[in-house]
Amino acid sequence: MSIAASTHPTRKDRSTTVVDRTVQYGVVKKIAFHWIVLFVCNSVALLLWLRLFEQPDLSWQHSFEDCVRRFLPFFLISIALIPAFVLDTLKLTNRFAGPIMRLRTEILNAAEGRPVKRLSFRTNDFWKDVADSFNSMAQRTGLLSDADAEPTGDETSPSSTNA
């Protein structure tokens, strides 16, 4: 492996989950809010079911205690799943926030008169067509840096041919 390859990871090697805090945390907050509302609504529905259909003659306090005792595993599992949903949401939002952050960086470079780099998104990222359109526009307008101006058909490195 060359030094350049080890110091400059490819887009496929990105490990940062949060690239745009405003967008990604906004989505996470909304999903967490919906998850909490769903949890509360389900809990109230379980309590009402117990009180109205299974234990109509008992007090609300007794029904609440019985609901907690009977459905504690449901409550605990529901709460324990929140971090998994948050992480999965961050990973999903990274698939559209990452490409837009890269596009924004290169548009800023172009606006300030600097050469831009050819955009290439990871395999599972959204908006690959945006990268293709940007690359075509940058190629036609001469904004691409010299290293990125003419893509070579051979993307293999010398170290990968020694297999």
C-alpha cells in the first residue's frame, strides 16, 4: 500500500457517521419524537385495554401497576431499541448528507475560483446522478483540477497488480 493510499482514504473508506449535524440531527430528533409518541400511545392503549376490558372493577392505580408488571419486557425492549434506531438513522442520513457536503465543498471551491475535484460517491450513496452532472459541468467549464480533468480507464494501483 502506498503512503498516499494510507493517508487519503477513498470515499468507500469513510467512517464518519455524522457529516452534517444540522440535517442529520434534525432527522434523528424527528424520528426520536415519533418513536416516543408511539411508545406513549401504545403504553396508554395497553393501560386502557386492561382497565376497560380485563379489569373494569379495579382502580386505575391497580391497573397501572398490573400494566407495568405484565408489559415490562415490552417497555424495556422498546426503550433499548432507541439507540439502534438512532444509529441506523444516522447511517441512512449519511448516505444523502455526505454527498451533498462533498458537492457543497466543490461548489464553494468553484465559486472562489479554485479548481474542483471530480466527485465520486460511495456505492450505496444517494444522488450519484448529481455527481455525474457536476463532473460533466466541471469538465465542460474547465473547473476540474489537472489531476481530475481526464479520468483514466485504469483505476488499479501498482500495489493491486502484485496479487
